[in-house]
Amino acid sequence: MYIHEKNTNYAEAEKSRLKIEQLKKDLEARTIYEMEHRHQREMSELNKANNEELAEFNNLMNKRASEITQEGEKSEQELLSKHKQELEDTRKNLENELSRKTKESSELLNLREM
């Protein structure tokens, strides 16, 4: 461009200046395109990583929920068994106590009748 201006070839200088401006615009457009493309790729990778992490977290929580449910069912069965045993023991104790009181009452009645 400067060479053309020195030679007073202004038409060629103008062509060169326009060509340089066009090349700058093309470079800027390509840079923007590459930046947007890189941004989209990074966002895609981040979304993929996020989805994988979320799936892993969900699997872990599902596993933990299952373990807690199993522990709860086990505790419930143990408690139910314990309550049944306590009920049976209480029933036996009451039967023994009532049968003794009945015997004592009978003996007292027998003594009074005599």
C-alpha cells in the first residue's frame, strides 16, 4: 500500500487498503467463530461432566437409601421379635401370678369353711 502511494498509484493503494481491511475483518470473524466453537465445546464437556457427576450422586444416594431401608426393616423385625417375646413373658408372668392368687384365695376359702 505504501509503495503504491509513493509511486502515486492511489487506485492500487486503495485496493490494498481495502484488501487489508477485509483480511482484518476475516481474521476477526474467524477468531470469533473459533472462540464461540471452543466455548460450545467447553460447555458441552461441562454439561457431560455435570450429568455424569449427577448420575453418580444419584446412584450413591439410591444405594444409601436402600441400605437405610434394609437397616430399618432389620431393626423393625428385631423390635417386633423383642416385643413378641416381652409380651409372651408378661403373659406367662401374669398367668403364674393369677394362678397363685387363685390358689391362695382357694386356700383361704377352704380355711374359712373349716
